[in-house]
Amino acid sequence: MAIEIEQFMCRSDNFGVLVHETKSGETAVIDAPEEAPILAAIERTGWRPTALLITHHHGDHVEANLGLKQRFGLKITGPKAEAAKIPGIDEQVVEGNVIKLGGEEIAIIATPGHTAGHITYHFRGADMAFTGDTLFALGCGRLFECKPPVMYQSLKKLAALPLETKIYCGHEYTQSNARFALTIDPTNSALKERAKSIDKLRAEDKPTLPTTIMQELATNPFLRWHDPVIRKNLHMETASDEAMFAEIRKRKDLF
């Protein structure tokens, strides 16, 4: 395998991730929630980071930017639309750009909704995507800077990725997301089994990530706006997909 992953916790519920391309020895940090756990992961693996890939400008994703840059001289890449809010940014990217980590191509996907300039990093050869706070396991991010139609379009893009794509997101919210999902889709047997598995993982203090696009399409209500059972449960049988998403997001905000 040309790519190795080290995933770990930062702050109270943020995920930190190191992505190591074994042929070149290059390593990327995905977002920078907190310096100490990232440094511990670097020490543990022996992987010296060469790049920091930022999904969006929120403080719990960029807090350690300048500290890491000072220590390692790494290159900070982030969304052009949020460049003014990303400390130490060197490279500004937009949808359609392709960057590299060693021999691995990383496609930039614009996924606004949680923030107006949010991006996702799609490692095409390794079949994995870092979705920040756009798509969560069994959830999606709150809409701080955009209206529901914007996030709906972003989620549609991610839902169209290959089914085997592994999804790494910014927070360990899966257990609470599962509880909400069951209020929307209580008869979904795949969701019920997944919720049990998640409870077991969290009881053992194990992460619930990565997930996959296939798993999310089967169980994540924020990608299942078309499902007739969910539509019936919400009394929205004839609503548009966009209206369905907006209603599910509103219910989650109040959950």
C-alpha cells in the first residue's frame, strides 16, 4: 500500500490525521486542530510532515498552522475562498485543481455549506476523501455560512464518489448522529446494526472512522433524501430532494 494513515484525537472530539506516501516518504497533516497531539503522532510514526492540507477556516481546524509551519517548514494548502482566514497559507486551491503528495494525486472538490469556501481532498488512487466538516459519518456539518441548497449540492457531489471511497471527517460525532438518524429512519436494519456497532466501538474508546460512501448511502439520512420510507416518516412524500435535506438538517439542529 502506497498510503499509510495515522488517525488520532485532538481537543475534545476533533480528528487529527497524518497521511504518509510510502514511496516518496512525504507526509501530509490534514487540518491542524491542536499542536500537541499532532506532534505526538509525528513522534510516534517518525513521519516528518511536508504538507498541511486545510479543509476550512474554523479555529478548531487551523489552530496549529503556524506552530507546525515554524517547526517543520511545511507547505500549507487551503481553499482560495477562505485564504484570508487561514494562517500561514502558501497555496490556494479551487475545485478542479489537482495537487500531489509524492506520487498520489489529490483532487480538490468544492464542498461549501458548513463554511462558504470549504473544500474536500480526494485522494483518487488511494480511494479516500477528507471531508472536514461537510460530510460526517451518519451526519453533515451545521450550516454556518450557507443556505441548505448549497450544502445539498456539496453532499450530492460526495455521494457520487466511488462506493468504496473511504471517508475521513473532522469530528467524532458518529454516536450522536446515529441516535438522530434513528429518529428519521427507525426501521432501517442496516442503520440499527450500525448504531449497535458504533456503541460498541465508543464503549471501547475506539474511533468510528473511516466510513465509506457505500455505508453512508445506506445509513446516513443526509444522503437519503430520496428514500420513500424517510419521506413517509416526515410526511414529505412529494417534496423535492432539496426540501427533504433542508427539513432533515433543521430537525438535527433541534435534536
